[in-house]
Amino acid sequence: MHFTIKTTYTSMLADELQHKIDFKTKPLGALGHLEQLAHKIGMVQKTASPKLSNPHMVVFAADHGIATSGVSAYPQEVTYQMVMNFLDGGAAINVFCRQHDISIKIVDAGVNLDFPEGLELVDKKVRKSSRNILEEPAMTSEEYQKALENGRKVVRDIAKTGCNIIGFGEMGIGNTSSSSLMMCRLFDLSLISCIGRGTGLDDAQLLHKIKILSECAEKYPNVETADEIAQTFGGLEIVQMMGAMEEAYRGNMLVMVDGFIASMAAAAVWKKNPEILDNCIFCHVSDENAHKELLELLGQKALLNLNLRLGEGTGCALAYPLIQSAVNFLNEMSSFEDAHVSNKE
């Protein structure tokens, strides 16, 4: 009986939202993807008059043992250096969050350095860098579970501020390699189709990356479940993002998903709980080779296509005004009846 009542309510709300969208002063469907987005947001918030409250961006940072094997164009210390740049307010994500009044949190999930005290840094370090996947799994079972829980804690604390929309970004030299391995195994794809140039590898560096990642994939032939895959191939920032997304879904938040790495975290959670996609807004399709295919595998359409490949959550911050526009037109745009405008016959 309870399930029937819930299903009936959901169906009625879906119809109410669609009617409200269709009878705004515009041709049917004229606002395109914004109409679908408005409907999605209303369904998540269970109201025909949704609102966005205290938006947050969380950037998880961690190092990867595999980075020491030459899979990135940049050295591992760039992770630490970029975290300091975030904290100083000088990165692209800081600029865009300031522009759109989005609060930002920087999380040390596993950077290979001890930060000085007194920084505006959320300390959730599980260990200094994941292990080198060429030699052993990226993390132990205990470290994996701790990383998940640390991500959940970050979101629980943010939820206390009244936030109902949250975006996730990352910083970690080597994390496109981890994401490629995860995608390959999670969807049973050829590894080479999942590998891209990351931070800008040249042809020779790309061939080296493919060689190293092929050796990694061959080392763990029996890794199958989403948790096993993330523990073996993932990064501490990716796993903390997974836990954060799980908690955001439990708290009925809207989840803004950034590029390839963040989408891979969402895909791993989706493998365990397909309903997570109800709350996810995929903000852009990146210039990383496999991201477009990953979105297609998830059945998702991104809001933007700007050839971004920066990470940090930049796609989320850039897409946020469109998400706000979807809410605003739903709440503020006149209907044909309100405006005394004739509708088509």
C-alpha cells in the first residue's frame, strides 16, 4: 500500500511539473534541455517550485602511486602545488566559484605531503598517495572503506549549512590513468578505448601510458565488483568522491558532476545504486578521449561541451548558472493564462 501511494504521488508530481513547463509562454519544448533539467530538479526536490540553496563545490585532492611510472606530463608535486593555489584562490575553479557565488571546500584526501597548519584545508588524508598499481592494489580494504567514509563526512558537514546542490571536482596527477582502468573493467571495454592524453601527453608519452596501464590491467584479472575495481585501480580522491556522492544522494541533494574523473566516480556508485543518476546533473563533456563514451554508457546528456580538460570542478561551476536558469524559468516565467497570451489551438 505504501509503495502504491508513493508511486501515485511521484506520477502526479511528474505530470504537474510537465504541465507547468508546457504551459509557460513559449512554444512546446522551446527551452530544450532546460525543460528536462527543470523537470529533473523538481522531481528530486519533490516539488513543482524547487529552489537552489547554498551551492557548494568540493575539490578532492590526492596523489597516485602510478604517477611515478611516467603516465602524466606533469610531476607528482604539481598536486600539492595546485592545492596551495586553490587555497590562495588563484585557480580556475576559484575564479568561477567567486563569479557565481558558490562556496568552495578543498579536501586533502591523500596528497603526498604534510601541509602546514592553519590552512583552510579539510584534512581527510587516508595516506600519502595511493600505492603504485603496477606493484599492488591502490589501497587496502581498510583504506578504501575509510576513504568512502571520509567523503561521506565531508558532505554531512556541508549539509548542515542548508546546501541542497553540490558539485565535485578533483586534483591528482595520474588520475586519468586510474579512471581509464576503472572504466575498462567496470564496463568490460578494451583498455585502449578508455585511455586519453590526460594533462596533454604527446604521442610517445601516450604510447608509454598505454603500455603501463596495460600491464596494470593484466596484473588483476579477477577484479569485478565496483568496490573491488575502485579499491584496486582508483585514487583516494576518486573514492572519497564516491562516498561524497553516495551521501549527497542520501541527503537528496542535487549532484553536479564534472568531467571524466568525476563521471567515473559517479559510474562506480551507479554500478552499486543505479538510482544515483536521478540526482546527478552531468555538467559538461570533456575533451578527454573516453568521457563522451562514458556518458553514453550511463545514458546521460551533458549541459556543456566546451572542450574542457582541466578538472577541479570547473565544468560544474560554469554550468551552475544554467541550472539556476532552469529553476528560475520554472518558478518565474508566466504561463499563457497568467500573461493573457493566446496559446496555439
